[in-house]
Amino acid sequence: MTQTPFQTQIARFIWDSKYRYRLHGEPVDTTIADTWRRVATGVAGVESQHQDAWRRRFLKILTDFDFLPGGRILAGTGVAHDATLFNCFVMGSIEDSLEGILGALREGALTMQQGGGIGYDFSTLRPYGSPAKRVGNIASGPVSFMRIWDAMCDTLVSTGSRRGAMMASLRCDHPDIERFIDAKHQPGELRHFNLSVQISDRFITAVDKDEEWPLLFPVKAMADSSRTNGAIIERAWSGRHSTEPCLVVRIVKARELWERIMRATYEYAEPGVLFIDTINRMNNLSFREHISTTNPCGEIPLPPYGACNLGSVNLCRFVKAPFSKSASFDLAAVAQTVKVAVRFLDNVIDLSRFPLQAQQQQAQGTRRIGLGITGLADSLIMLGLHYADERAREEASRIMAEICHTAYRTSIGLAKEKGVFPYFKRDSYLQSPFIHALPDDIQQGIAEQGIRNSHLTAIAPAGTISLLANNVSSGVEPVYAFNYQRKIRRPEGGYQSYDLSDFAWQRWHLLHPGRPVPAYFIDAGGLTPKDQLTMQAALQPYIDNAIAKTVNVPVDYPFEVFKSLYRLAFGMGLKGCTTFRPNPVSGMILSAGRTMDHHCSDYACEAD
């Protein structure tokens, strides 16, 4: 272990304010080494044999930030207070009644109180203006109830809980879809939510063919529907397990609706889109679950009551001879770290508390984990590769393939040792398109031994934990700026400003003082949006969950070109797309004055 793991002031601040264990306000962790020991000891405590040996192995990958567990794991393992170790959850289906809505609100509040971000599909709620037969008035629609969730989240924040993060999604054929698209056009509206539209293959086809698009809702939920002249169409609706008759409430032009989504995203940075059929088609558990939304940052599509159990391999730690002609990436070393990290995250499932019993049942039934990467852009720089070059994408793909395949082989070994995940059905699981694309030995191993975890890979934003690791580039994002100022929320309120330098930039000037940086030191300003999207697509084949990525778009980027990014993302097989173009409502992620202060960045960080 290095004598001084913190090379930046912000790294120490992040540890002290977010991850350092305090009891009754007094520090228990004297140094970050104490934090690592606390976490390693707690996670090893799940082992039935050789606990001390596994504690040492877990400690080794934690030390000096080789492996960065999700923030809830760092903050909550081995502490006295009641907290979940899972970063985020997708909540249960919202029943379309006042009792159901208030029950769902209560479950959300309990989950957020223990530190979990939450995601919802609001498509089960009747559209605005439809009759509410029990009380004789009309429904106010999904967006109105989202405001109640937003107020709940705001209240929990004001009482001292961690900053809240929520995801709301809505089907592209829900009658209130336009209200949802426009919901955040006013400053301060639904500020604790990220919004995403569920985009179906059928809708994309309708846009391509310039067809009419029916907005509909299940007949049995629509009072007095028999007195309308609307057409009836069979659809599989959110929260249901089979198709059912749906009443066509209105008909719009598909291209006009798509244009409205794109224009809102261009002008206000929301909503994002979820390619929901791709998500379900590629889901390893499509034989038993239907997914309609994600966690707040989008890297884990989940069924009702599903949970995120996240960790990131810090790629910067595995670059040998950085900036030299012999620079290389140590695949063998990263594979050894992955083997231990998979077991670590699997143990977290059994160690964690859960706000709700349904969340515990889902987590233990699937044993989903999301092992990903951070520091990609800095690693490419240290290897002498330009983020936009094909060679960089090939190297990133090679690294991610090694991580994915090692994770799957490790999970097969864990199944032999500890048993398969309870919801495993061999023949059905092996039919997944993702599983079909894995090497033959992995498919054969699953057939013979089963597998411990239904899903294994995801790439999270990794914002805060990347700052903890001395400001390595976060997740798959390019370096935004090599030198900038960032404002970080203090636990007691207000913000602390820090002047930051990127990790690779620091390393270059340490090794080559006074020398100008080479051309491969490229930041987001030197990349096109397509460059960023193409890197994401290069990694997607090795990610069985999803990738959290925000494509940064310049203010002057043409709208017609902007729209094409989303069609490109769909064609590349991505599971969703999120862009950010600076705007008056949301502000800027990083301003020209090099100051970071943006609500979406806060969400990403809090999801760590």
C-alpha cells in the first residue's frame, strides 16, 4: 500500500464526508485503510470457510483503489446504523388507486431513507381526464403524482438523508406521454427525477413509415369505456404478464411525437430514452421477468423490486509503463482482480439489509451484480491512444471482454461451490441472446454447473468513487477537462469548491515535468457526440445489464444531426441514450469557466 493514498484534497474530502464511518458523530475510521479493513472484514464475514484468507484477498483489491465498490458498500458495511448496501432499486408496480399510489409512495420513502435511489414506471396510472368511477371525478394523470414523489424526496433531503435520486419512465403509447415529455420545461419542476421514455420497436417502425400512432390504456382500468367509440387494440401493458384489450384514447403522428421527444431532449436535456424491447430481448431472465424501467442512472434495467449491487474496476491501476512506447494494459492482473470482485459483490447480497422484504427476495433470487469499469479515458491516454481512434475502441473492447468473460467463468465456479441463483432455469437461461454470444466454454460451463449470478456486468457513472480514487476519469466518459473547478455538496449543506486536475494529466506532469502533453490528451471538447456514442457501442456486447453514459453535445450542435444520434444508438443495439446540451433550465455540466455544478451530475455521484 502507498504511504499516501490521497493525492488530491478532494479525494480526502470525499472519503471523510461520504465513506468514513462515524459513530455518534465521532470518527471510527482513522484512515481510509481502516475503511478498507472494515469493508473487507464485513464482506468476508459471509464466507462459511477461510474467512481470514478472503478478508486478505478482498483487502488487497480495495487497497489503493484497484476495485471501487459502490458507495453504499463503502459507507454501510460493518456500521451500526440501518442502511442498505445496494445503491438503487426499481420499485414495484404502482396500483392505479389512491391506496396503491400511497402504498408505493411509502415503499419509496422507506427505501430512500436507507440510502437507496429508486426507479419507477408510471405507465400503470390512468391518463389525465379519464373518469375515476369509485369517487365520481377524473384522474389527474401520472405527472401529477410524480410531483408527490418529488416532494417526498425533497422532504427526506431536508431532514438530513443523502441527496435523493429517482428515475421515472413512461411508455411511448401512454395517453399522457406529451405531458411527461414536457414535464421538466420549467426550472425546479420534478428536480429529483431523471425522466426516460420507453421506446418500443413498434414505435421506431411507425416513425420510419410515418404512420399514425395510437395512445391507449387498458380497457378494464378505464371507467365508462363502453360508451366511447375508441378502437380496441391488444397490448402487453406495464405491470401485466400478458396482452389485454386497450382503449385507443387518441391518435397522433409517430414522427411528430418522436420530434417532440427529440426537441425536448435537445432544449432541456430530458427525457432520455430506453429502448425497452432491446432491454427485454437481451435480458438473461427474459423467460421470467419483464422490465419497464431502470435505476436512476440507467446502468441497471430491473424488474419490480430489483436492486443494484455495483462495483468498478479502476483501469488506471493496470496500465504498465504509462506514456511510453512499451505502455500496455495488464489483462492478467485485471482478471485476478475481477475474480475476487465477483465473489465480493456476490457476498454483499447476503450481507446487506433491505428496506423491503420484496427487495430482498428479488436480490437473493437473481443474485444480480453489476461489475464495471472506471478510468477508461485516462487509461487510454496513458496507453497513448486517442479516445476517438479505432485502436482505442478495440483496446477498450478487449479489456471489457476480458472482464466480462472472467466474471462469467468466476460465477460458474461459485455456482459449483455455493449453488446457482434460485431463479435459474438452465435451458431457458441458455437461450438468452447475450449468453449465446459468450465463448463456448462459458456456455458449456453454465450447462454443466449452472451460474451463481443472473447478470454480472454494468458500467455505472462512478462519479464520486472516481473522485475518491484521485480523480480518475469516470466510467466510460471522456475526460471533460484536464483542469477545472468542481463544487461538492457538504454534509452540513452548501458547497465546497475544489480546483481539480485529471489523473492522467497529473501523472504526465509528474513523469515529464515541463513537457507539453501529446495530442492523444483529448477531452470531451475535442470529441464529437458520435465519437462518444461509438465508444459506448464498442463496450455494449460485453455488458449484460447496461451502460450509464451521457453524450455531451455542444450548444451549437445542429438539431437535425442531434436527432440522428438517437437513431444511431438504436441501430447500434444500445439499451438507451442520454444526451446533455447546455440549456437555461438545467444549466451546464461543466461551464466554460471550468466549474462543475449540475443536478444530473449530483444524481450520478449520489448513485455511487
